[in-house]
Amino acid sequence: MKSRRQKKIQELITNEPVKTQEELAQRLLEEGFHVTQATVSRDIKEMGLIKISGSDDEYRYAIQAEAHPPGYQERLKRMFKEVVISFDSSENIIVIKTIPGNAQAMALLLDNIGWKEVIGTVAGDDTIFLLIKPKEQIEIILERLTELS
């Protein structure tokens, strides 16, 4: 239940501005999660959520990676150049081959870059699968990956 709730929190704060714990608790209730404010507070702490300035100069919850600390893009680009051997696609999946032992770290960076077309990644030891939606956006992601290499 906790992992499902935290996934829902991540989805909610990614897709809409959530400004307060009370607002988050209300949105979770609307989604069928009966939570207390204390539970929401613990989830926020465990997930490492931060508040960032939104487009209307009001603060909202965000995943730390959304804030993209200075150099995040450069870090992704540097690691991509260092560990990625190749990448290719089929339908709505991109397969990235890395040197052994680096796929999970690379996938974590890709998960947190904020590309809305990437639903998620699955990483093994030296292979990453990126699931793209809609599949028509695959070319955009391939171009971004090419720019990283």
C-alpha cells in the first residue's frame, strides 16, 4: 500500500501543482487513498520531496531531480559518453547498451531528467529499456540521446 501511495504521490506532483500537505492528502483521498496528514508528512520526507517555485511564483512539491541541480544535464551527458556503447529502437522501446555494471546508474539519471515521453526504464547490468509513449515520440527521444553522445 505504501509503495502504491508513494507512486501516486509522485504521479500527482509531476502532473499538477500541489502546494500543501493538506492539498496532497485531499488529492490522495480523491484517488482512493485514505491517509492522515502525518502519513503524508512521512511520505514527503521518505521520498525526499522538495518545494520549488512554480510558474505563478507559488511554491509546489517536486521530486528533487525536477529541480535539476546545476550541472545535472552535464552529468547526464558526461556519464552517457562514458558508459553507453550503443542504442537502438523498436516500436515504442529504446534499448541502450552500456559497459557492464553501469545500466542502473544511467537509468536513474534518465528517469530523473523529466522527459515526459519516457514512461519509465528497466535496467539490468548492461542494458536499459526505455518505454516511450506515444510511440510517435520515439524519434524525439532518439534525437535527445544522439545529442548526449
